Amino acid sequence: MKIRVNRNHQGFSVVNIDGDLDFHSSPEVRHELLKLAEDKTPKILVDLEKVGYIDSSGLATFVELFQKIKRYGGQLVLFRLKQGVRSVFEIAKLDTVFLLAQNEEEALSLVS
């Protein structure tokens, strides 16, 4: 599991996750994402292109992040989801809760 956080001066943070997001890796991802929420990062974009699998613990990580950033008016967009990962969000009906984008440009347009 690799996690890379790129922050810029305009209040955006782009998080790249590389690897399956499951029971074993979600604590590490959760730790990195919640640091952004603690810093009250206004706009968090998460690139899931290199995530081939996500389970309920991975979903819970994003739900917790979403709840925390919503409290301070932050925005979260997940983008470049593979079909299998997108399907998990759809089955859980979370595709109606989260902003899901096809690419980074679309993700940026959703939070601008």
C-alpha cells in the first residue's frame, strides 16, 4: 500500500492511493486521510485509479473522513474509480453520498 498526499497553496490536497483498500491497509489510509481533516483541508481529492479492491473497512474510512470534513465545510471527491471499486460504492448506495468523478479535471470542477 502506498499513499501520497500532494498539497497545494490553493487549499487542495490530492491523495493517490496505490493498492487494495481492505481490513489490513485501511488503518494506514485512515491515518493519512484524517490528518487532512485535522488540518481542516478545504478540498480533498482522492485518486483511486490504482485501487483494485475495496471492502467495507475501506468504505468506512471514506465515510468517517466525509463526516469529519463536512463538520467544517470541507469537500471530498473520489475520482478514477475502477468499475469494481465503483460497484462497491453503488451496492452500498454510497454513490449518492460521495462525489465521484471520472478524472482529476472533473473532480476539480466539482469542488471549484
